[in-house]
Amino acid sequence: MELSYNRQYPSIDDLRAKSRKKIPRFAFEYLDGGCNEDINLEKNRSDIQEVELMPQYLVPHVESNTKTELFGHFYDAPFGVAPIGLQGLIWPKAPEILAKAAYKHNVPFILSTVSTCSIEKISEITEGNAWFQLYHPAKEEMRNDLLRRVDEAQCPVLVILTDVPVFGFRPRDIRNGLAMPPDMSLRNMLQIMGRPHWALNTLLAGSPNFATMKRYMPKGLNLKNLGLYMNETFSGWLDEERVARIRDIWKRKLVIKGVVSEEDTEKAIALGLDGIIVSNHGGRQLDSGQSTIVPMQQLAKKYGDQITVMMDSGIRSGPDVARAVACGADFTFMGRSFMYGVSALGKAGGDHTISLLKAQFQQTMEQLCCENVKDLPKHLIRDEGRGMRDEG
């Protein structure tokens, strides 16, 4: 197996530790934290790490093939880059870096409506292969114009977000002034002074802004009024009528992100959606909810023959990808892992992190003697005592 990543950072934990040292504390805590007491954040990780896989050694075996078909496209591995808001705050030009790396490595990149690069720029970088995640605007005219732009950008998949009916209660962001409206305090300025590499790169790149939304924003909007504007602009509550209207307008693949219940999955199927991403927003919205691996396995088992079932939240490594696929996920997405890589290594971070995850995933499949991704469920160790591994 060829190793094409920086061997000084052979794990996501290494990148996370480096990231903590490279960026201001308020930016790291925005990336790293969950909501309330971080209970769901921790459950996401611990529950997926409890999943065990069984190798089958004494079988004829050739090199494992990690290619995965999703919506008619063969990707090089069953993982992609999840959408993250305000990426440029964490590291300058982060969405551009990750989009370029994802296109190079033939894995999907999803741009958030509230990221810091425009959909037009990302489309140019990826030659029309990027996905787009829509925060639902309150005004129909803005929604229609965003959908028009996404269509003109040739995005093959539109992801609509359903798990942010309200903003999560995130104590770190509140203390750091990153709630709405944001407040750049003296403490934050001192943190910036302690991270000169980040400060210089941010200065050269320019202040991060909501690039896709920029054309809709009033000129001269100050930070205090930005929060009010964002609250008035977006209505995160997606009901069936709103989803149906988007389905009528959008003619390519349509996916809904944030689904965790049978009721919502059945509605997605009835509305003609192409896929769901089982997600709890990385543990950043509902601290009292389930970890994602639990409902994902249940939904994949019951509805996997009717709709494409994907998953994010809690996945940090190649072995985690294998665990999720073995539990029934057709595909997976990660957010923090890639942002740790970019904030740790800058321009090289996207390429490094994807290469690292590919190598980890390939090694896991080889160790299991699993020839194809679709065969990973055969290696799942099923434990009747745990609902997470219910064989049925």
C-alpha cells in the first residue's frame, strides 16, 4: 500500500492536536465543540467505536477495491467532505482547499450555504462535481434564486438541511462571542496575536464572509446587524410542503440531511427524495438525542432498498468508515476530520487528510480480507444484546 500522506501526522488525532496549536482558541472551539454538555458529541464517537468487525482470513483474496457507486458515479472511496459553515474562519480558503483535494481524489465535496466560498467558485474548482447544502431561506424568491445558481453550477446533488430548526445552544461559542451577533472581544484579539501564522494567512485572504449569500446582503452590514439578518433570512424548519416544492423545482438528485426517525424517512421516500443523510449535526444541536450509528443501522435495515442511506457525525477515521458501511450505510461523510487537517497543515491539509483516510480504509478492508465495499456488512459482528447491532 503506497503511503502518500505526511508521515508526521499519521492519525486524525495528530491533526487535531496540531490544529489546536495553529489556530486561535475561539476558532478551534467552534470546530471541535458540541452543544450543551457535549454528551451527544461523545456518544457519536463512543457508539461507533463499539462496532466490531470480523476478519475472514482463509479465503481466496485479491486486492481490496474501495471504489463505491453513489447516484451513478463511482467514487474512489465511500466517504466525502461534509458541509461546514464559516470554514474560512477556521482556516483561510479552507473550502477551496478541500474542494480541490476532493476533486483530485474523486470523493464528493458538499458546500454549505453559509460557508466562505461561493458556489460558483467551488463549481469552477470541481468542474461542476460539488454538492450543495441548502439552508432554507425564509423568502421564496431567495430560495428560487439559490436553486437557479446551484443548477447553473451543475451540482449533481442538492442536500437540504432539516436538523437546524433553531441554532444549537453552544456554551463555548457564546463565551467566545461566536454566537449571533458575533463579538470580537479583547480576549479573542489576544488569541489571534498568539497565532501569527493564522493571522497572517487570514490577513492575506481577507476577512471571511458568507460568499454565496453576499449578493443578497445589504451593503455595509456590521457584525451586530449580521446576526439579526441571518436569523431573518433563514427558516430552518422544513415541512413536507417546503420539501415538495423543492422536489418540484430541483430535477437532479435530492438528499435530505439530519433524518434520524422512521417517520421522517418514510416522508422522504413518499416525497420522491433520492437519499437521506442520517445525522445529528455532529452533536451540535440536540444533546439529548441518539448517536447517529444507532438510528442509521435501523433505518438502513428497514428502508435501504427504497432510498439511499448515508451517514455523518461521529466518523473520524478509515476504520470508522468501514464500521458505518458494515452497519448498513451506503456512504459516509466527515466534517471535523478534514478541517483538522486543513487547519493543521494549510494548503497541504486537504490532500493529506483524504490520502490518510483512504490508506486507513484500504488497510481495514485488506485486514478483513474484504474484496469489495458492498461486502463489508458480512464482516459485522452482530450482538443480540445491543440494539445497535440488532440482526433481526
